[in-house]
Amino acid sequence: MSDLLKGPFHLTNTLTRKKEEFVPLRPPHVGLYVCGPTVYSDVHLGNVRSFLTFDVLYRWLTHLGYKVRYVRNITDVGHLVGDVDEGEDKIAKRARLEQLEPMEIVQKYTNGFHDVMRLFNILPPSIEPTATGHLIEQIGMVERIVESGYGYEANGSVYFDVPKFAEKHAYGELSGRRIDELMSNTRDTEGQDEKRSPLDFAIWKKAEPQHLMKWPSPWGEGFPGWHLECSAMSTKYLGLTFDIHGGGMDLKFPHHECEIAQSVAADGVAPVRYWMHGNMLTVNGRKMAKSEGNGFTPEELLTGNHKLLEQGYSAMTVRFFMLQCHYASTLDFSNAAMQAAEKGLERLMAAVVTLHKLKPGATDGADVEALTGRCYAAMNDDLNTPVMIAELFEGVRIINSVHDGKLELTAAGIDSLKGLYQSMVFEVLGLKEESSSASDDGAMDGLVQEFIRMRAEAKARKDFGSSDAIRDRLLALGIVLKDTKEGTTWERA
Ligand SMILES: [Zn+2]
């Protein structure tokens, strides 16, 4: 199709709260940064939705012909319990509880995160930098902030002076917060005496002697503040100012607000041209959270092994379900909605198979070009995947009518439809073929591998109880584990 039909891409900039035409700084290159996971626990489905949102953005920009450098970090130090400046490091705490090295925790949950991303067909980024791998860049940024007068050292820690920064620059613009309101809402917290203002945040923290993760710095041994890594790494890989920064809605404040302040203080420029935030996932109307008991893991979802689940659902059903909602809206997870998504996806995939069997006729009884234009228009309108999917179902009606002999399409018309479905269904929405059953080989492979790994670990611990439990769960899915000389394999019961 012509580039004209592809049209300009508009996206909602959460900084201006407006839908704006996307114009990259250095076309055809696009710099995209997305806040990645803190690797201290298993990923839950709410996290999957956030990464899926930016996967679709990445896929769409790529489809439009942009050369995207997509940076998504791994937070492996500095994220403290409760997201505040005091308290234990989340990874160090987990290491203590699991009696492992912090870097073993990091590796374990990074691997788990990658498995889940693969399961849901979420593409890997171009660069996946870690905070511990960029200490030099972070220390350099702290030094620049101190030099500019917006950072001060206190007892081996360095804090960002928010009130001083706010005198000359906008602080709170992204999240719509006002500095005077923030001031009146603060409460005293432990360790605050080091800060000049309760609004100040740590960019470098002094490490106590027993602290496991610490590095030498001009201010003594310590570790970087959580907000700092994203500023330092986005600057390193994407430049002082780059195109798009994404993250979950909950990161707007304080995390992203602090990122803006750090970059402006250190380098004198606003770092991001378009901010984009994905909305959250609720379950039966309540926010998904581990503490609510509704933050089920992808594994529980696939097996249906959770009290809130009536059955297991395949990874592609979940992906399709999420894409049927606009990324900026809240999405409620329910069994009824999932079952509807399962049927919808089956119908769509069946039509793709039918499309490849259609016999051409002499005339075009449907306007495939107009349909294509509407699909592009929907995606260019702030990644409106629900509208695009509705258009694809309009196409399903055409495909089935041609198949039933009620409508005719020429060979060229059929080819255009094939091209459209190849692009939209597989490349842009990122769906892949899988049977409707949750025990499909493709969808199950990652999970089975995970079970095999868990079983090997249980064996190593001589924990046969847990190993049997795993065998039972696999049996329920019609899968039998077999021990051979080469290791554990699996086959259908
Ligand atoms: Zn971040």
C-alpha cells in the first residue's frame, strides 16, 4: 500500500496530555526507552500487560519502517523496599530470604522474566542494560548533578535538592503534581534528617558495612538511587534527548518525574520528547497485586491452577485478550472475558487458514484497500488495537463469505488480504499459531521446560514431594516426564 495511506502516527504524550503527531528527532531512527523489571520475584500478569504495550509500539514503529533502538533495562540494584529512600534493597532482601548471592537472585529472576516474555511472544529489546553494569555512568551523573548545584552530599549519601530545582525548573509537570501540595503532603520518615527537604531523593546511598551490594565512589562505599539508572543508561544509549520513554502508570511519580529532574540538572536538557504510560490490569474489578492474592503468575494462568481461574488459558489467548483493550484504559481480567477472547482468537486464526484456501474470482466484491486503510488508521491513532481487531473481524466476514461462495475476490484482492493479515495479525499484534487447547506443544514448551528445571532442582534438594507434585500437574495436562541417560524429556500421555 502507498505511504500516504500509512499516514502519520499519533500517540498520546502523557507529558502534554494530548494526542500528538509522532515526529522522531533523527528519522528514520527512533530511540525508545522502557523501564524494565526489578528482578527480585516472579513476573505476574500485570507486568506482562505493561511490557506487551511497548512490544506493540516497538512492532508498529518497526512496521512503519523506522529503525528503532529499543532499550529496556534490568534493575538489579538500588530499588529499595517500599520504593522510598530507606529500607532494604529488594534484591538483597530476597537473597537473604533464599540464602543466595544477590547476583544469583538477579540471574534467576532475569531468566524467569525472559521465559515469560518469550511465552507471550514479546520481542527482546535492542539493548538490555543492567544497573550494576553502569556504575561508572551513574557516578558520573551524580557528579554532574552536584556540580550544577542540585545535588548535595550528606553523611556519605548524595541527595537531589528538589525545592532548589523547582525554583528554576518545572518539577511535577509529568504527574500533574505541584511542589506546594507535595510539601504539605509529606510525612516524616526515618533517615530524613540527612535531607534538606522531605521531597529530596537519594541519587547515591551510603552503604552500611553489612550491605551486600556496594561500590566505591567519591562519597565512599555505596550504591546508586533507583531513579538514577534509567537516566544514566538512556543518556548513554539514546543521547541526551530521545524520542519515546515508556513505563507503567505507577512509575509516573516519583520515578519518571525524578528522571526528568536528574537529566535537566545534570545535562541541562529535558530527556524525553514523548512520554507514554500503560494502564494497569485489574481482576474482577480489583487491582492485581500479590498482596491481594490475585496476582497470578503466567504458569498458574496456563495450567488454571489458581482459585480465581475456571480453566487454563493459552499465552496467545491472554495476548489477544489484552490487545482487545486500548493500552491507556484499565483492563479487567475475568473468566468470562478470557473465554470470549479464546473464541475470538480461534475464529480469527481459522479465517487466516481459510484465507489461504480461497479460490479467486473475476471481480472484487469487497474493498480490501479500504479495509487496509482502516487498519492503518486505527493503529496510527494512538495504537488503537481494539479498533484494528474489529476491522480484522470485518475482514473475517469477507473471507468466510468468499469461502462460502457468497462473495468474489480477484487473485489480487486475495493477495492483498493475505498481506494485510500477515502484517497485522502476526507482525504487529504478535499473535502466533497455537491450537486452542492449553496443552499445545508450542505454547506449552516454555512451561514444560520450566517444570523440568523445577523438578531437577527439587531432585538436587532430594525434595521428592515437590517433584511428585510437579509430575501430577503435568499429568493433568496430558504430559509425561521421562528420565533418560541424557536427562529429562517429555511426551504426550
Ligand atoms: Zn526507569
